[in-house]
Amino acid sequence: MPPPTDREPPVMSNPGAERVKSVKALSRRSVRERTGRFLVEGPQSVREVVRHHPERVVDLYLTAQARSRHADIVAAASAAGLHLHEVSDVVLAAMCDTSTPQGLAAVCRTGTATLDEVLASRPRLLVLLTNVRDPGNAGTVIRGADAAGADAVLVSDASVDVHSPKVVRSTAGSLFHLPLVTGLPVEETVARLRTARIRVLAADGAGAVLLPDVDLAAPHAWVMGNEAWGLAPEVRDLCDEVVRVPIYGKAESLNLAMAATVCLYASAAAHNR
Amino acid sequence: MPPPTDREPPVMSNPGAERVKSVKALSRRSVRERTGRFLVEGPQSVREVVRHHPERVVDLYLTAQARSRHADIVAAASAAGLHLHEVSDVVLAAMCDTSTPQGLAAVCRTGTATLDEVLASRPRLLVLLTNVRDPGNAGTVIRGADAAGADAVLVSDASVDVHSPKVVRSTAGSLFHLPLVTGLPVEETVARLRTARIRVLAADGAGAVLLPDVDLAAPHAWVMGNEAWGLAPEVRDLCDEVVRVPIYGKAESLNLAMAATVCLYASAAAHNR
């Protein structure tokens, strides 16, 4: 290896370095919560955070190959004054949760949106995730909420950590496209939504009202429950209506992400008619 | 262990037995194709095949615990004259792809629906999967097609094997709710659909027509492409229209299963208005 010049910092090549270990430690929820940081892996997600929230990026790590392959990300990151650190493939793999981070990862600050801010923005379409535990489902709902033009995603205190590697991956970048408010107590949140004149609609296979029969023109929030056992009865009781996605065939149900996407697209269609 | 009586066959407890190995071998596509059989694991899927297609069940394996826990399945299976074999937990685990088959598995014949039969039933809503490779996406689309009341799912010759354990699992039983025709050549299939006066709609992020602007009242088939690279241009060119699910927010796209579900539910809404 040639000696580093003044201009180019050395390539990080020691997977046992303290810095590598501290990045890897972000795969643990307790460390994310203590530090307020999490790791974003792969070009798709890194591109979106650099583009939409460069102020949340603490450090960006990339391999030499990724530096030449993803010139757009490098240019945007440099323009935003971000710290770029070149690392070996071995170091990047040691930092990441995925076995194939595709050359890029960024340590970022977790979001800091509050319910006050979201409500002050006069939202028309919101999602409230309660007791959602499966990372893939949670991430896919966030992606669907983004696609349907939701104003924010609210996450209850008993749900999966939306900054875990699997959730971040399944959002396909949508984590950085709309405000996320986390750690919310369900009952209080529903009360605040109603005070803000936002209708609270529970999506549940046991609902009495069919989705096509619901008036979705006014501002509303979809409340989604756990992927296995649905909405808790005490949460259902807090909502203005309990809405069921109709099943036209013999399927027993849709999975959480599919049901949420169908509901959100019905809302989007009503808002964009 | 007490000696078996004349009435009760012995519990299969040797995971090294030839029969166990021949069931386990069904996790390989080549074996499924050669034998025309596949394995259905877990109470949800086993219940659906016993209820809707008992004639396709060759052998049903279950543990003592599952026998008492799933009395409904046992009763339906017995009423249909099926062979029930009690097995130890170790034997069931040795047969199955999942680590937690929950006490039940059934060796079944793969479906034998043909395109002729499907077209003769005058279908109003079909799905054609082309080059879909991810088992989870394929299974979820089949589940969504079932929920939306589609008449059949058609699968191209270059797609994932819909009888693989992961696909079967992700369909959550829907595999047995509607006809599946597999191994279809895309070009010929599209031509036959059009001859049958079924409109052929490609679902693709590059589509020129937005989903809410498409008239879905007449019979039609949704053609879905690969989860990563979308529809092949030569397939798109065969279709009557290339339809895009609108993105109202900043998301780049929906994943295949979400896009398919949104399209299928738009169709169902048009057919059930």
C-alpha cells in the first residue's frame, strides 16, 4: 500500500478497529436508542438520505468501487459537506448487517419529528402502526405510505424499531421521504388525532364497514395492528370506524402490508380524484 | 413404547427411513417436476388443501399433538378417506423445509389446470406472472389474486416454481383456492388471451397510462414482470396497455406484490361496483 498523501486520508482496512466495532454495534436496538444513531446500508437508501436529509448523516463509508460506481451519491454528499471515508470491502462487511451492503453505508441520526409538528402541518393522510413487530411488514407499510402520498407515519411505543437494519432496507428509501414519529402511546395519540379533527380509521379483518363504503375525502389516519393477531380490541374501540378490506375470493385475509397498501391507495384515490 | 395394536399403525419415528427421505427430497424442484408431487407444510395450508382439494392429497403426516390440536383437519381428512400417518416431531422436522412445521405436512399432487380450462370458464380477472423469481413476492401475488377474486393465476415458464416450499407458505392457503396454470410460454399465452377477448394489461412503473384512468369493467389479465427489472420490453409490447400505479409521494416504486395487489383491487372494485 502506498503511503497516504496529505490530501487523501488512508483507506480504513482494519475490521477490528474501534470505529468499525462502534458502527457494527448500531445493529443493536439498545445502542441505537442510547446514541440516537443508526446505520443505513446500500446505495438505494444511502442515496435517499443524502438527497433528502444530508443533515442527518454523521459519516459515510464507501469502497473504492462504490466511489466510482455511485458518482451521483459521492457528488451529492461532497456538495453537502459530508465526511466520506474510504473503506476496504472487509471493513464494510464488518460494519454492516447485510452480507452484501453493495459498497456503501452511512451512520445517520434517527429522526426527530414530533406529533406536534406533524399535526401543525395539517396532514390529510396518516398511518399509525400499533404493535407491528415484523420488520418486513413495517418497512413495506412505510414504503406504501410514501407511495400513496401520506403526510407522516406514526409508530406506537410497542412496535418494532423502525431504525433496525431490516426495516430500513424494506422501506427502500422511503424512511427519508416522510416524517416518522416513534414511541407514541396509542390512546393519547388517537385522542390527539381526533382533537385535530382527523378521523381515525382502524383497518381490521373484523371490521363492520367495507373499504369501498368509507368516505375518505376528509383528513384521516389509518390505524394498523399486529400482523398476526390484528388490532387489540381496546385500540379498535378508540377508533371512529373499523374498516375491512373486502375479500372477493376464498382467501382468509390479506397480510398487513397488502391491507395497508390497499387502504392507503383508496385514500390517495379519494384525495386525488 | 407400547407395541402397536392391529388398529393403530405404528408412529413413524425413524428420521433416516426411506419414506422420510423421499418426502424431504420434494424440497428440490427437479424431484417435484419428476414426481408431480410437492409438500404442503403447517396447519393453515394443510387445512386449505384438505378442505378444497382432498383429491390432491397423497399422504398426510402429523404429530400426536397436532392430531389433538387440529381436530377439524383430522375430521375433514378422515371424511375424505385420506391416509393419516402419525409421526414423531423429529420425523416431521426431517421431512420439512421449515424449522417449525407446526405438526402437520401433506404430500400433494401439483395442480393440473390448463389454459383451455381456464378460458372455458369465461374468466373476468386473471394474473399472468412472467419472470417472477422471488418466492415471497410470487406467493403474495397469488394470495392477493385470491383475495381480489381473480379466476386464475397463470405462471410463465421462466418463473419461480409455485410449488416450492417458500411460495406455498407465502400463499397462506390461496394456492388451493384458485386454478394455477404453470409453465406457460408468454407470447403464445398473451395471444390466446386476446383471442378470448380478454384485455391484456401490463403493470409496469414505466407505463404511460395511470391505473385510475383505465377502464377495468371488461374481462382483463394483469401481466406482472420481474421484481427487480420489471417487464421485459418484448412482453410490454405484446400487451394492450401498459399501466402504471401512480406514486403520490417520493417513493421510487412499489414492490411487485404491492403493485399487483393495488391493481387487482382496482379490478375487483370495478367488477363489484
